[in-house]
Amino acid sequence: MFASLGMYDLPELAAATNAWWHGLASHFAAQGFRDLPAELNRAGDPVDRLKAPGLIFGQTCGFPLTHKLKDHVQLLATPRYAVPGCAGATYVSWIVVRADDPAKTPADLRGYRVAYNDDGSQSGYNTLRAMIAPIAQGRPFLGGLIESGAHRNSLALVKAGKADVAALDCVTFALIARLAPAELQGIRVLRASAAAPGLPYVTAAATSAAEVRRLQAGIAAAFADPALDTTRATLRLDGCEILPRSAYDVIPAMEQAAIAAGYPQLA
């Protein structure tokens, strides 16, 4: 059995992320779960590891939920975050450029070099593709692509002038603004992307319906636990919602709309 919270696991937040897992685990134990892992699994790719046997609790991006992981995990709950760009259990990406860049609208990004975390990301890729597709009209639009591996790396590439634009998850952006504000100096937000449901908590597809209900009860108890107030505040957690799986249909719909517009990939 293992647990993974790899989505917002910035190094500066490792202690708080560990504390959140320990709090969750204590409430899962109160729901009758035994042999819960003492520590989070941080080995390997944060999406691929959720395919491994024994997943009891994890967090993923919405795009892998509807694509790469769709047959491997099931939805538990969607956490809310108290940061600009989040509304209830939804979030946006901030489209960022350098502060001195003249671009005013997405149409002004023609020929720009894009840094993106990976092409399986809702916040860093799918949402930017959806924004550009109607403008591109089926033709190449961008001046180059750099796969950075992480939102923070994309930000650094734009700041250094090695890329011109990136789409950053608004929660990551807010965490960086608090923990490492110098990384945002010389950067401005051009606009917000379309909203989508936030990064969900998941469990293995093999987890029984009864166990899912007990996990959801444990999650709710952890969010209500006053002993975890400081931990939740550090991680900007502000509650959670149990959404139907269909709430995430907006994500493949964005992809399909871009494909229908003749823009299947950022290009």
C-alpha cells in the first residue's frame, strides 16, 4: 500500500505535505484502514506511479485522470485552494509573459516560444492549446516549444528569455509567490485560461465502493480537524468537494474542440 501527493509537492512545502498525509492517515485509520504507509511515495514520475498496485491515496492532474490514468484510478474528492484563480473546486492557469513584453491578447502570441511542463498537463498544455486553437485556424501559430518538466521550470525559462510564454497552474503560481517571490519578478500575467475542476484526490480503481466511502469520510474529517489548521493554511487548502466523474469531461472536451479546429498539438 502506498500514498502519493506529487502535484504541489514543492521542496519548500515537503514538511507541510508530509504533515497533511500524516493527518489524513490518522483519519483513515479511524475509518478502519490498517497498514497505511508512514511516508509518502516520491519515487519516479508523479503520474506514472499512480498506476502501481497498492495505491490507497493520491493526487493527480485532471488531464491524466481523463486520459493516462482513466482505467487505473477512481475519483475520491477535489480539494479547494484559497488562492486567486480558484473558485470553489475549479482553477485556472495564468498565461504569463515577461513584464516588458508588449503582448496584450492571445492573438499577440503568434510566433512566441512556449515553455510547457508536459503534454499530459491540463494547466500547462491542454488549456493553452484550447486558447490558441480558435486563433490559429488550423495553421502553425507558435515559434517554438520547450518541454520543461515542471511549471517552475517553465517560469524560469520565460524569465530568462529562453521562452516567451507559459501557462502556469494558479495554485503553483500562488505558492511560488509566497515561497520564492523573486522567481516572479519581471513576470506578468497576460490573462487567465478557461476554468476546469481542480486536481483531484484519487485511489486505485480496485478500491471497493465501501472503502471509497470510508476514504471520503476520512478526507472530510481531516479538512474539519482543527489540529491540521496550520498545515492546511500552509498548503492553501480550503476544503474539498465530492464531484461526479463527469465534472472532468470539460477537460477532454477542450482537447476535442482544439482537434476539431485543426489544432491537435501546440505548434
